[in-house]
Amino acid sequence: MSTRFKLLTIDLDDTLWPCAPTIRQAESALYHWLSQAAPRVTAVYDHTGLRRHRQALAAARPEIAHDLTRVRRDALGGLLAGFGYDEALADEAMMVFLDHRNRVEPYAEVVPVLRELGTAYCLVSVTNGNSEVARTPLGGLFHHSLTAALVGARKPDPALFLRALEWGGVAPRQALHLGDDPWLDVEPARRLGMTAVWVNRDGRPWPEDLAPPDAEIGDLTTLRNLLDPSTNAL
């Protein structure tokens, strides 16, 4: 393994597991629960209506928009109260949602590669989302986990990266970031002086108005080859 890097920061959604199926599953479970616990709400709001209501609240309250759990909880609480239910039901609803939100299915190579990388590097997950790594199949594979809700800002704000660097006690040149989003992952990491690797699992074109990433990989197995000192790839 490369001795240049001491810290690897790694995005979660769509980098280590597909996000959309997990969110659909979690929202379906939540909606089913609401239909039984608060049928007056679901009689008026379908999935799309709930999403639009939540998005409107996030836009109206930018001070909490980085905290997806808080936004979802407050949006549900307001609806429940508006339909004559106890607002505290929103806490139960969020327990249902988060239980399913963490039932992710990592891509096939993720667990063995992370287990191997964790013996050579300090691994820190950094995410805008509200998954809890310890409750997923990746529990125990990261040395530390950071979320936008915890640090108070979402990528591309540098707060997540800066907190990871501070926690690891390393300079940006000693850190490498892996992520699937050119604008939210690659660009902010390299602006700080970190090496940024684009995880492009579905063959998307790189944005023409961005300088290319330091490297592009289709899965984490390829990363092991890039980190091999004999390849001199990174």
C-alpha cells in the first residue's frame, strides 16, 4: 500500500451502496406506518406530497437544511400537528424510517476492500446523508464517521473534510477522498489539497467545466491497484 496517504475519507451513498433503492424502501415503510398511525395525513398526502412538503420546509429553514433527519422529523411533526395528532408521533415515525434507511446493500467488493484498507489507512466516512454506518453492514470497518448534521454543513462546504483532517491529525496532502459526485466530492476535496478519486460505477461522463479528477475508478477493487507503490499511479 502507498505510504503517501495516511487518511482515506470516503463518501457513502452511491459510492459504497446504491442510494435510491434504500430511500425508496425506507419511505415506503414510513408511509405504511403513517397510513396506520396517522391515516388523516396519508388521506391527503401521497409520497410526492410528503416530499414536496419536506422540500418546502428545508427551503424555508436553511439553518437546518444540512440535517436531513431534522428536516424530515420537523416536516412530519408539523403535518401531524396540523391534522390533530400528537407531534411526538414524528419521533416514532423517524425510528421506522431510519431503521430501513440503514438497511443498505453494499456493492459486492466494498466489505472486503474496506477491511483490507483499514489495516493500512485510517478510514473516515463523510456523508451528507443520514445513514448511520454502525447500523449498516459496514459497521466496524471505519475508524470514524462524520455527517453533515454533525459538523453543521453539507458538502461541497469543506467542513466535513476539514473535520476529518483534524480528527486524523494529517495534512491535506496526506489524505485521499473517494466519492461519486464530481461537485460534492471531488472538487471540494481537491480544493483543500487532498487527492480526489472519482468513483464512477455507471460510466457517466465527467463534467466538461471541471478539471479531471486525480483518478477515476469503477469500483473499490481498482483503488487497491492505484495505491500500490509499484504502479506510481497516485
